[in-house]
Amino acid sequence: SAGTEPTEVDAVVVGAGFAGMYALHRLRADGLRVRVIEAADGVGGVWYWNRYPGARCDVESVDYSYSFSEELQQEWDWSEKYATQPEILRYANHVADRFDLRRDITFGTRVTDIVLDEQALRWEVRTGSGDVVSTRFVVLAVGPLSNANIPDIAGLDSFEGGVFHTAHWPHEGVDFTGKRVGVIGTGSSGIQTIPCIAEQAAQLHVFQRSANYSVPAGNVPLSDADRAAQKANYAERRRLSFLSGGGSPHEAHPKSALEASEEELREAYERRWQLGGVLFSKTFPDQVLSTEANDTARIFWEEKVRAVIDDPAVAELLIPKDHAIGTKRICTDANYFQTYNRDNVNLVNLKATPIESIDATGVQTTGERYELDALVLATGFDAMTGSMDKLNIVGRGGQTLKQAWAAGPQTYLGLSVAGFPNLFNMTGPGSVSVLANMVLHSELHVNWVADAIAHLDAHGAAALEARPDAVADWVQECTDRAAATLMPTANSWYVGANIPGRPRVFMPFVGGFGVYGQIIADVAAAGYKGFDVIEAP
Ligand code: NA7
């Protein structure tokens, strides 16, 4: 509560998801006074909010978990290869209890303003509850996929059935039994939830704007023997993960897709298909580097998907025509495409007949009208920068972060912004971010920041601030690396294409998690090259 909160701290952490929780643990262990401010009533970030039926991680549980504590790794038992949302949330709560995190977290409170005092080099953090905290460091751990995108559709507010965004799902759940349900959106969230809702609802209409690539998730329960093997091998697995492209151990085929024979291609894709999971899009090392290589995966995928859909006309609509496979995050599913064989499921092609309006009882497209009792918005997020834009972050000269990023996010290493000393951003634009395992990425970032703070203190320095030239170089490097791939060619949320008015900039660093980790470590080892280390005022 406001009364018991310290008004002077060393670090304010915004958000108590995986990055924020570890930031608290690590910085507190380093002797800092830390205050975490979290809008939700509990820890877990995206796993607190995204409670829709079918919500599950697409990174293996053994990887999508903290590595910082060997005791934690050994004592926690994952029940499935890919954990469900409730299990991940239980894990987050377990971590909060085990490391006594809650006493330094203010829940149910939203940060509104973060304003620099340029003379003192301190930040004033204000919250919606009227709290004011003065701090030396700010760690933004708000998450790249946390600001829900509510589509701008005429009449949406007038709908009298329930409207449920996947990222704001009611805690008590929703019973669709006997109901006529509409789902708008066929990204990862839609593709996970549609098969579950189809089993319950009387009738399900799926409103699809763009078809998406999805592969079988390949989830399986873990046996005691599986868990024992994982626990015995953690050290090596983590070592490989921190060197890997995406934060989980993976070895691509030794050949380029263009060098491989027809038989080798088929064998490799089939093996990945049977295993399941997002690594299908990394079967060959060059799959997103050229259209020719990409086509080998796309053709295999199409054949697999057409084979399980009864109606060829429906199959045609479900096959993407507008982007290369893997250039939007590939989705993983359990019987998604088969769901369209059900009598109670209907696919509405919004490309042919866009939604005109919504009223009290249904959705009107330019083609037909659909009477509905409930509407699910699986419409995603104002990704990467959306949650930071909602904060009034004011740096040097009264410039806001939003102004500084008007032409797209401008960071050095994804960690720091010129004009915003001692403000660090976790897993956002300019870092590998959503292209990697976010738990290990969070650890990497937090450890880097904690080491940087220790460096400042060891040298009696006040602040670390990215230099404008280093920012310009980093933005260029991220752009160049992306341009050497097919990744920026898709209208994805990686380039902000899903939000009207966003500048088109490819935001994540595509060079790989291991490479990125080495780059930021080298910068630190070189005495924070590219940063100004500012003396005490
Ligand atoms: P996504 O992947 O952004 O998917 C959102 C879906 O909603 C996508 O199919 C969109 O179509 C659709 N959408 C968005 N706005 C509209 C409007 N106005 N009308 C119709 N359809 C719309 O979000 P998810 O939550 O599924 O997944 C986000 C990430 O979370 C995922 O990649 C994982 O990393 C975890 P579009 O493709 O834009 O035509």
C-alpha cells in the first residue's frame, strides 16, 4: 500500500512477469533497495492475463524456466513437454514464494509517469494510485506482448453478448456450452483456442483475415524418467541454450535446404513434423534466408495440411498466400486444421467479405450476417513498443520516449536509449526479444544490468547512458541483419504492421540469442563501449 512503500529506492522495476521477478531477486541480492510495481493482482505477466482455453507455451517447459537457481530447477516438476498457462502461473507463484518476492512488489498498481530529474540523475516514478517513488535506476519489464490490441470495429461496444479478448480472459473462465460463438483472429492465440471452443460451443464462426502457418505442437506428458533425465542434464542444456539461436538447444540440418536432396528434405521435415513444435521453421539453417529455401518447407507444410482438411475450398482459405513460412512466428496447435471438418465450425474469409459492423446480437460482414451469443477477440497485441508507449517516460530535455521513438524504436543493444540515463529495457525492441526463449532472455538482460550497476558503483559513477552514435549504429545493424533475411517481408507484428499508423521497422535483433549474448557481454568487457559512464553530479 502507498503508506508503507519506501519513497526512495535504488531501483524501480515495472512489471512482475518473468523479467521483473528475476530483476527483483538479482538486484535485491546485490544489495539494492528495489520496488516492483505491477498492474495485475499477481505475478506472471502474460501468464497472469492470457487465461483463454488452450493457452500453452510453445517453448519446452525444461527451457522456459529459470536457470539461476539449481535448487529451483531440481525441485520443480513439469508435468508436460509444453506447459499450460495454469502450470506456468503456478510456477511463477512458486518462484515468488520461494524467493520471498512479494514483500517488494506493489500489486494492482499501474505506473503512469517516469520522469527524469536531470540535475540529480534520479527518476520520479508515479502510479495510478498516487504513489511517488524516487529511484536511481528504472528497469522496464513490461513485456513485448502485453498491450492487448482491441480492433477498431464499428459497433463493437454495442454487442450484448460477452466480448472476451484472449489476453484479458476472465479468471472464472467462460462457459460456451450451447452458445453461438465468434472468434476474430487466427494467430497463435486463436489457433490454440479455436479447437477448444469448438468442442464446447453449439456453433463457432471463425473470422479470419490472414491465414497462418501452424504445425503440430507435439505436446506429451513427461514421465518421472523424462524429468529425472532433464534434471540430470540441466547444466549442459542451459549452456547450449545460452549459445543457441533461440534460447533452446537446437541443431539445424548440416546442409542448406538448397543443397539437400529431395529425400533429405522430406526426411528432415518429416522428423521435425513428428516431433512437433516451432523448431520446424529452423529445420534447415537457411529456411528464412531465401524464397527458394523457404519454398521447400512451405510445400511440405501445404501437403501435410491439405491432407487433414476435408473440404478443399476450406483448405485453400487456410493456406497462407501472403508470407513465407516462419516470417510470422509459426503457430503450434493440437488439431487446429482438423477443427474445420466439424459440422459446428464455419470459416469466414474476411479478405473476401470484411466485417462492416457489430451490433447488439451479431457481426455483419459485407457478405453475411452472423448471430452470436459471445465474441472472442484473438486479435493480438500492440507489440514490442505498445506497453512502453502507454507510460509517460520523460528523459533529458523533456523529451518523451514516445517522441524519441516516433520513427521506430531507437535503442543501443535493446537495453538503453540515448537521453534516458539509468533506464533499462528488458526483452524489448533491439534485443532478440520474442525470437528467443523469454525466460532465459530475461535472465541475460537482468544479469547484464545488475553487472552494469555494480560496474558503476565500483567506479563511483552515477549513470550509464547510451551514446546517440551507438544507438544509430545498433539500429542500422538490426535493420541490416533483418534485411538479409525474409523476416521483414511479412506484415507481422515484428514490423508493427498489425497496428495502423506504426512506422514499419523490423524490431527484434535476428542475429540469434547466443550471438546477441556475446555482443552485449563484449560491450561490458570493453568498459561499456558505446555508453557514457557519467560521473556523480
Ligand atoms: P497475433 O499473432 O498478432 O494474431 C492476431 C490475429 O488477429 C491475426 O490473425 C490478425 O490478422 C487478427 N486481427 C487483428 N486485428 C484484426 C481486425 N481488426 N480484424 C480481423 N482480424 C484481426 O496475436 P496472438 O495473440 O495470436 O499471438 C501473439 C504472439 O503471442 C504469438 O506470436 C506468440 O509469440 C505469443 P492479421 O494477421 O493481422 O491479418
